[in-house]
Amino acid sequence: MTIDEWLDEHNQQYFSWLEGLRGMDRAAFFQPVSEGKWSPAAIVMHMAAWDHYTLDQRIPNIREGVKLENNPDFQQFNEQAWKKADSGLSQSDIIDEARNERELLMETIRTMDKDKLDAVFSIGDESLSLKGYITDFAWHDQHHMKQIN
């Protein structure tokens, strides 16, 4: 997937999917999708949290050749998203937050210098470009969208 495909087609599908969740029964939105799994609310908040983390912790630090810190502890990171989803926010608030975080990420990517998009950096032992990092998140989105569908 190219960055343009991610910006346009993928995120159009993502926003459509988010909007569809507005019509989901409220009880179902806050109930686990299956035994031992998260609720749609927690999954959506998790997706928003990763967009926020990318905007706040990754993008500002990316430059050619930099070695970034490893990803945060997934269990702790995910637990924070779950707690936020279960903090009394409404279904609409959660969906709006996910949409807003993604729109901010998209705008940041759209206005970024091509050199920064192409910069090769490392996270742990993995080398990648910002383009690759962002488009890899399409898989993450699809995975969670399928969980809820």
C-alpha cells in the first residue's frame, strides 16, 4: 500500500466503518466481542491511542538514521486504552476521538516533507521508513475492524 492509498482509500474505509459504529447498540458497543476479548469501545480507543502515540512520540523524533525507543509495553498501553474506554465516555465520544486522532495523523502526513516520509530509522532491530510505518498500520486497522464486524 502506498502512502496515498493509505491517506485516501484506506482511511475512507476506516471513517465509514467508524460512522457505522454509531448505529451499533450501546450495550453491544461496551460488551466484549467474545469471551475474553475487548469491547468495540476498547478496540476503537486502542486504535485512537496508537494514532495519538504515533503523532506524539514517533513522528516528532523521526529523522534519517535515528534509533527510536522500542514500542511501549503493549499490555500496559492497551490497559490504559481499555480504562479510558470504560471511564464513562459515550459511544459518540469514543468514535469522535478515534476520528479526530486519525484526521490529525492524516493532516500531519499530508503536510510533511517528502524527506521525512522517506527517512529510514530504527525501532529496536527493525529499520523502516515513516511511509512503511504508517502504511503498516493499515493491517492493524483491518485486524480490529474484522474483530468487531
